[in-house]
Amino acid sequence: MNSSKKNLLSLMELSSEEIKAIITRAQDLKRNRLIADPQVLKGRTGVMVFEKPSLRTRITFETAINELGGNPINLVSDMIGMGSRESVQDIARTLERVVHLIIARTFSHRTVEELAKYSSVPVINALTDEFHPCQALAFGLTIHERLGEFKKCRVVFIGDGNNVCKSIMILCAKLGYDFTLVSPSKYLPPESFINSCVDIGNCTGSKFDFTQDLKSAVNHAQFIYTDVWASMGQEKEQESRKKDFSPFQVNMQVMSMAPSDVFVSHCLPAHREEEITSDVLDSKNSIAFDEAENRLHVQKSVIVHLFS
């Protein structure tokens, strides 16, 4: 195994400077798309191993690999039976001898950790139950486009303390952004994770708050974020979660409590009229589809980072 090989499993692995560099490069790649794309994957192949359904993740990674000069392969997990038909270790050791990049979208975060452990080629976490680093980076680029530079801002996440929420928490901690999570107490991220983010924030100037008071949380928000109440794999909890989270819907009443120029985002797909209403998602304040587009550019930037 190549001990110098770089991976992206969560944003915890990246320094503040690396995150800023990835976002800055992504902005340049977006401005110069198809004109000055670095051909870092020329003559190389990237394989995508997905256990979960995907629209944005698959199409943006496949396009990213193409535009960086590489050849993408989509390997549906049912074809290989990762962890059942064949061990993750054996799959990693096979893929490393054939391809140059592994992109994995899995349920267990342990799966991508094992892929990275036993593979000598870079591994990118394209979503696990624990983290969604590329989504957070896309949000970071979208913030950067609105504010310019890396100015301090206030992000309010309304909903479940899930993989997207945790990744955005790390992003805010690393970049010195203030972060508030509005959620029922039983859906907060683990205390150890919160403490880690707070420790980082103590060095960068990021402040964290956890509350159930929507009005006070959004009163000074610059960015409001939400996500589905039941993530993939939590379908059996859907009804109980719907009951618990219904008071935390992002709707026009919530928007009326926030500054008129607040931005609203969602990682998509959205369950319209559940966690967010259509009039908010389709409003002039919404940046959700800008963020979806930005997945392409940050993922290209991540790949360049891993191969540099």
C-alpha cells in the first residue's frame, strides 16, 4: 500500500487551508469549465461503487471524471455484493490493480474506511450514513460565491443531525463560520462529535449553538439549511420522524422570521411539503440548485487535490 496516498472520507481529514484551496480551485474550474480543465485523469479510470440510489452524485462524478480526461465506470453494488459476496478488503485489493480512483457511496462509513485502508489508490466518500463531505464542500462553494472570500457568516441547520448536518458542522468549524442546529434533542449528533467541532471552532472563531427555538435561531441567519427527516435506510422511522420534525418545517412562516436576504439550501432530493415547502425551495432565496450544480466543480477540485 502507498502510505502517501490521499483520500477524502470526511472533512475532518482536511485542514482549513486545504478546504479553502479546494473551494477556490472549484470556483476557478467552474469559471473555466472545458477551457482549462487540468487533465489529471488522462489515461486513468475512476470506478463508482454505489450501494444507494443516486442522481446528482453519479452524474456529477461521472461528468467530473470525463472532464478531467478520465474514464468513469459505474459499478452497481448488487453486481459485486460488497461485504457479502466478497469482502471489502478483497474488493479494494482487486480494484486498486485495475483503476486509479475509487468513489464509494455506501451505508456504513466503515465500508469506505476499509476501502481506503486496503486500496493503494485514492478513495472518495460520495456519501455514507456518517458523512457527506462533497455535499458540504458544494455548500461551501455556494456560500463563497454569495459572500466573496471566506467572510464569517451564520449558518442555521433545521432538522436531523444527520450525515449532511455533521459535514456542514465540520465545514463551519474549519472555516470559522457560526453554526446553529435547530432539532429535537434526541436527533442531535453524538456528543463526542459535537465536542470535536467545538474544539476546532475554538481555534477558528466558530461558535456552535443547539436549540429548539426556531425564531431565535433564524432571526440573524444568513444561510438556512435543511434535509429530509428520514434518510436512506431509515424508512421504518419515517412516520415517527415526521411527527417529531413537523414543527421544524422550513416554510414561509419561518422565512418571515429571518432576514429578507437570507439564503436557503437543501442537499436534494427534497420531500416537498415535508421538511421544506415548494414556495421556499423555488423562491428567490433558494440556492439549492446552485449547490447541486456546484457538486460537479468541487468534486473536480477534490480529484485534482488527491492527485496533486
